[in-house]
Amino acid sequence: MKLFISGGRGRLGSKIVDYLKDRYTVLYPGRKELDLTFFQKVMAYFIEEKPDIIIHTAAFTNVDKCEEDRDRAYRENILATLYLKNAAEYLNIPLVYFSTDYVFDGLKTTPYREYDKTVPVNYYGTTKLAGEEIVKTLKDFVILRVSLLFGSGNDFITYVLKSILSDKEITVFTDHIGSPTNILDIAKALDIILNNFLSGIYHLVNRGAFSYIDIVNICESILKKKALIRFSERNGAKRPYYTPLSTELIENVFGITMKNSGEAIEDYISSYIKD
Ligand SMILES: NC(=O)c1ccc[n+]([C@@H]2O[C@H](COP(=O)([O-])OP(=O)(O)OC[C@H]3O[C@@H](n4cnc5c(N)ncnc54)[C@H](OP(=O)(O)O)[C@@H]3O)[C@@H](O)[C@H]2O)c1
């Protein structure tokens, strides 16, 4: 099977490429080779390469900058998704779209399910939700909502680990509770989904509800060292407060079991310390 992975040089995409590249033919051009905001170039690329499936991880992911530069967020999150959807339709191939817990307003007190009402509270979430609406018009699509990713080396948990180990202060925001998720667990689940494709929206996260301070506490207890913590208010875009996601549907449909976030964080820290 020939996979096209957008954003294959990004945090999530590069780990998915690493995990799948030995068993699939993987195309993952960077922005310089294929800027997804140019429709004619996108179509020409797909007509030439004819992949069997599109895995769309690329996005403008800086939540604060999406608020400031709405034109860019519109082009990179909405138009790029529309063009990939057009390519999928033209070649009659499925598309897997990575979305976010930020499509919800965070006002619930129990984990969000797939068909709970979507009400984004910032422009990043608005554009990602628009992407979902575009992708949902395809016959064969999977939307995977993920949250608080770690395991790329450029994420909150790695920042906490590095800071504790080098006695640096950690800035901790108090405005969000989510489901921290190890990218490796996403790559493993994606592999299963590719081989048992069933259209739909699914929540793909490690289980549980964790604040940033909970994450710091887990890191402290595994490293057996206290962190230097500074609580801070955020100045940028508003975050939804409570967005843990329920994994009941994806586990049921694809027969997978997602680990608890605490366990997933422990796994990552063990491999981080070993390296
Ligand atoms: N990270 C998280 O915690 C998190 C949480 C929830 C959902 N998600 C979703 O998961 C996906 C992956 O996130 P991530 O954290 O891996 O993002 P990331 O590290 O920012 O990577 C995004 C990639 O997309 C590429 N890209 C953006 N616009 C492009 C364009 N017009 N043409 C070609 N490439 C383009 C970027 O290239 P450049 O480097 O050249 O800009 C980058 O390589 C996204 O869809 C995001 O919405 C992430």
C-alpha cells in the first residue's frame, strides 16, 4: 500500500512515517516540495503519484498564532484540507484526517464523546472543525481527534523532563485539562485502522484526565526529583478548559485498547531516560 502523509516532517507526522515506513511505501514531501495551499500543484502531484490513501497531519498548529494570523490559518487548515479532499475524491481513495480536542468548548465535566456538540473557543479549533466538515463529505474517511501529544521531543512532557533534570523553572498553565497522548500509541492504532478501514469520527487518545500540573507531578515521581514550578496565566488564545476524550468507540470498533495517560507517560519517560 502506498501512503501519502502530509506534515510528515512535523511532530506527529514524522513519528508516523518512522513507524510505518518499513511496511508501507510512504510519500511525505515537505512544504518546499509540495505546499498544500496550491491547488494546481496538489492535484498534479496526486495525478502523478497516485497513492492508495491520504493521511493528513499537516496543519498550522500554533494556537496563539492562528488567532493572530487568521488568513494563514484559513489557508493551511481549511484550504489545504479541501485540496487534499479533492485529490482523494478524484483518485477515489480514503483520507485520514487528524483533528483535535479543541473542537469542543471544554464545559463538560466528563470525557467528550464523538458526537457531542462541537463549539470551538478559538480560531485554531474553528479551522480544524471546518476541516472535519470538508473531510466528512468523502465516502471513505476517518477523522481522528487527538490531544496533548508527546513523544516527539518537542512537547510539554519533554520540556518538563529536560527542565527537572537541569534544575530549570517550569512554567505551568492552569487553564486546561486533557488526555496527554503518546504519539507512538497513535501510530500503532493508525496501523490497525489502515488495515480495517471503517469510515467515521473517532477519538484516539490515551485515557484519563490530566492537567499540566498532574503531568509535572508524574514526571517528578518517576524521576524522583522535585520540579521548580511557576504557575502562570496564559496571554494568548483562549483554551477549552476540560477536554479529555472518551475512547470507547475506537476501542470497540477496531478492537484496540488505549493505555491510561499516566502509563503512557511512564513508557515515554523510560525510553527517554534510556536514550
Ligand atoms: N501537537 C498536539 O498536541 C496536537 C493536539 C491535537 C491535535 N493535533 C493535530 O495533529 C496534527 C499534527 O500536529 P503536530 O503537532 O505534529 O504539528 P506540527 O509539528 O506543527 O507539524 C505540522 C506540519 O505540517 C506542515 N505544514 C503546515 N502547512 C503546510 C503546507 N501548507 N504545506 C505543507 N506542509 C505544511 C508543517 O510544515 P512547516 O514545518 O514547514 O510549517 C509541519 O511539518 C495536526 O493536524 C494538529 O491539528 C496536534
